[in-house]
Amino acid sequence: MSAGSAAEQRDQYRNGGDLVVETLEALGAKTVFGIPGQHALGLFDAMGRGNLKFVSSRVENNSAFAADGYSRATGEVGVLFLSTGPGALTSLAGLQEAYATGVPMVVIASQIPLEGLGARRKGMLHQLDDQKASAANVTKSQRLIQHASGIPSAIQDAWTDAISSPQGPVWVEIPQNVLLDPIVVPPVEDALAIAADNPPRVELVREAVKWLATAERPAIIAGGGTRRGHAEKSLLEIAERLRAPVISTPGGNGAFPWMHPLSLQSWVEDRHMTEVLEDADVLVVVGSSLGEVTSNYFTFEPRGRIIQIDAEPRVLESNRPGLGIRADAGQALAALNTALDAALEQARGGRGVEPDWHGKTPEQLVADSLAAVRARLESQDLGKELRFMADLRAAVPDDMQTFWDMTIAAYWAWSCWDARQGQFHSAQGAGGLGFGFPAAIGGAVGLETIGQPSRVLAVSGDGSAMYSISELATARQHNVPVTWLIVDDGGYGILREYMVGAFGKATATELARPDFVKLAESFGVPARKVAPEEVREALEAGFAADGPNVVVVETQLKMFAPTHLDV
């Protein structure tokens, strides 16, 4: 065989992995996150013949967080490639965050050869009894592809699942031999995935606007579903039409303008705000379960009627009875907004009913409530924390996206962070450690891919930083423009505070940790340690630099006093 004919055969060679890559590209995928594995070699071989950019993490859980961050930052579907068994299982905690938060992702996991499937104990490397069953708790749907000809349609269907509300990660697994074996299936020329329609029922919209048209004290809780459903414009119009105060949950941060006269901002963990929401005669809850944080740790006792809108039917009335409307938040609020015109005209005779919060206007109520929150914070010994968060906000450009781990600074940010024109991303969905830095890597890669300014900020504690410290290698390898702020307090700070508050002492919360500056520098990543009062200048310098960099602040921050313990 001549060298020319061998090269020609090599160029014409295609396997099941090629069908995966071709289908993903046809669906619009540009970037893939993951780690190679033995059973996935056919997939990675095919990727070398395609146009997908691959970002190799160091731990599969961090790959999942990165694909999650990519999706949140860009609004596109995150794609994750996983190896079989240990690699697939290691990703599950990251997928739980995406599932809880409703982040659209397509996960392609390899599998042992077909002959080993069915829980037969053949002793194959990485073998599980039922791998996709392990993913059932953290993904919307799971598929096993057993023939190469089924790959394009299965991935297209999975992509449709991922982008249909309620959005979320979906799982597709393909056996090793299906990925490796030569195929006769022609190249994929096109693929189309259209999100399933999820509008509200007409009679429910009619009933909801009937309640709202006659409400004297309407209020709105904007949850994460508001952002996922791109409902911000309709939310603003409804709030202004009703003059309804709006509070955002941590997941909904950014859904409503922070400085708007009707904005209660995000102080959902404050008793002053709980009392306002309890007093509403009609409370609209959009894209939130009224869960632990939003209900101020289940101390919330509403006295009025509740309209709850969510794309996930299991969320409706899960914590409080009400008028449940299963729908995409964007479609539901658009329908409510349209229907309110006629309803208000009919109910209010065109004159309008002035909202009455016991003699206060809604705007006065909002101003007074925010002032009460400020006074409560200022009555506590929180000067360092208030300045620290203010310095962070001053350093971060208005349009920069931020990614927050489960750390005390993030708990503050849930309540006090004004996202402005940027986006606020945190791990409050599942609450696992290690989200911030790898998600920021994915976000920065995604923003660069779609041609937007790609510098982002990640915020971690020293405990959560150790979950993803290996991704310094990823950031350096791909020269990702992430500035990583590590607030080093020598342990699991929030758990230390909880235990001291509950038991008078903390146990097993203190941590030995590395010199983060030297460790970052050993990866070739510039780093510096600064005092808390120097954090603004250090971050600004990091934002102006090229590639990844790290800022370490050794300080112990405190949380504001929990109001749910006072009732």
C-alpha cells in the first residue's frame, strides 16, 4: 500500500466518535470540557478530526463545574466528556449543582463494551452495574446508545431536553466499541434542537391577573427561574405597573434592577424583609421553591395569597399552598403582563388603585425596609465585613461576571451584591464546595468563545479552594483570564461560626493549608497576598493583567446575625 493510499484511508476513516463530534458541532457546540479515558479514546480520536475546542480539567467534578460556568456565562449549552466508572462518578457532585440550578448541559459519558452491559460481573475495567442509574439523581434524562446509527438522533434529543424548561443537564453514554468501531453512517450534515414550548394555562393566567388587579399590597419574589427564563423585561414592567416591591433570591440576583425604587434587593435572610413579604395580600413567586434561604429558614408565614410560577412541576406548592402555574418564567410573565392591561382597566376603571402598605407607598416601604436592614447591620460589629464587600464591589467592573464558592464572602454576596450589568453566579443550588474557580474558568472560556470581554472573578475560601486547586494547571495551560480571590481564614469558616454559635466551640473545622501564593506560582500563575484593606487595589491589578492570577487575603470574616433565630 502506498503512503498516499494509507493517508487517504486515514482521512476517510470514521468511527462512532465522529458521529458524536459532528452532531455536537451541527447543534452549535464550540467547546467541550472533560478528561480523556480509556473507554472514551474513540471519542477523543474523533475530536482531533473536528473543530471542537477541548478544555482539559484535572478532576472530573471540576470539568462539570466548568461546563456549568460556560453555560451560565454564555446562555449556551455546556458540553462535558467523561470517561467510564470513576471518571463518570466523580462528576456527579458538579452535575448536582447544574441540576439544582437548571443549567443546560449535555454530558457524553463513555461506557464499557456492549458485551459487558447488564450488570454481568465480567471484571472489565471501570465496570458498574448500571452507570446511568448513578446519574439519575443529578440529570434530567439518561440515555444509553447501543448502535452508532442511533448517535445523532439521541444527542439531538438530549440537547432538546437540556434546553427545554425546566432546563438542566442530560446524560448520554456510549459503549467503548460503539465509539471505536468503523461506521458506514454518512457524516452528519445538520441537526436541530428546538426547546419544547412551556406556556402557562390560560385559565391560570386569568385567575392570577384577577388577584393582582385588586391587590392592595402586591409583592414579588424573583428566583433563579426568572433569569433562566429571560423574564427580566416582563418582571420590570409588571412590577412598575402594579408598583409591587420585588426581592431577588440568591439565584435571582440580577433579575431586577438593584437600585430601582421598588427593589428590596436580595436581603431575603433578613426579618425586616420577611415581614414585608408576609404582609403582602398577593405574593407572586417566580422561579423559586420558597426554600430554606428564601423563606428565611422556613420562618416565613405569609398571610396573603400566593401565585407561584415555575417550570418544574415538583416545585409548585412544595412549601406553601397557592395558585401554581407550571410554565417557563419568561412565557408566564409575558402572558401575565399582556393580560394585566385589560384586567387593570376593568378592575380599576382606568383610574388605578393606589397600593396601600398601611399608610405607606410601596416606594416608602422599600426605602424604610432597606434602611432598617442597614441599621441592623450597623448595630453589629461588622465594619470589616461591610468594607470588604464594598471594596470588592468597587473593584469589579460593572459588566464583569463573578463566580462565588460556598464561603462567607459569598454568603454576604447573596444578600448584598449588586450585579449591575454583569452576572452573579453562585453554588447555592446544591451548595457543594469547589464551584467558584472551575466555573469561572468555564465562564471565561465561554465569553471568549462568543467574542465578549472574558475576564471574570472567582471567590473562594481556603477550604473550598482546595477542592479545585488543581485547576490552576488548567487555567495556566489555556491562559484563561480568571482572577481568583481566596479568602483564607484557616478553616471552614461558616461551619466554625455555626458550631461556635450552637455549641460554644468548633470541632474539626480548622485546616492545614498551603502557602497559596507559592503554590500558585509553582503552576506559573502570578499571585500575591494582601491585607483586607488592600484587596481593591490588588483585584484591580489582577483584572488589568493577562491570563490567570490569584489574590490571597488572610482574614476571618463574620456573618451578620441570623434573624431566623430570633423568632
